[in-house]
Amino acid sequence: MYLPGSLYSFQDVITTPTPLSVSNRVAYVCKGSSLLTFTLPATSLAGFSFRVIGKTCNWKIQQNANQKITVGTLTSNTGVTGSISSTFATDQIEVTCFLANTEYQATTIWGNITVI
């Protein structure tokens, strides 16, 4: 679904049998009954942006090698051991790439985000 005037197209996600690689300018609406896992793309340009919107379940965003995500004053561990996740099913986040392929930052946050 695409909302006129919106920077994002919206995609309902119910299950992710394997981590779903996020796409530019997509807002993922989490409507599952268990944790949904997303992964940053291996390559992205500065300005790449996506949203994860909790509706009925928690979510997690995993990283690839050499990637990190800053949320407020906290930065995730660099690489595959780092991630961010929702604390409550209704948490949401907008993430933007600031340094091609490697550095991402939360540009909008709603709720309590866990940073590892």
C-alpha cells in the first residue's frame, strides 16, 4: 500500500521465516503473533531510509559485518553481534543510513528501543 504524500510505501509483515532484508523507503507494519526479524542491507547509500512499525508483535533489526545503528546516545555493537529491538509490540523506529553501507541512525523513535 502506498499513501499519497508519504515518503514510504507500507508493507504488512506477518511472518519472517528468515530475516527480511529491509528496502529503501518501505515502512514495515508488524502484524504477526511472534517476533519479526529484519536485517540491514549489505549495501546502501547515505540517505537510505526505512521504518519498522509495531502493531501486534515485537521486532528486531539485525546487522551485517561492519554495520552499527545509533539510537539516541546509544550505539549498537559493530557487526553481526549488534542489533536493536522493540521492548513493546507498539514500538516503532525510522532508521536512516548516514555513511554508505555501515552507519545507520534512528531519526524517529516511538517507544522503548533496546540496543545491543
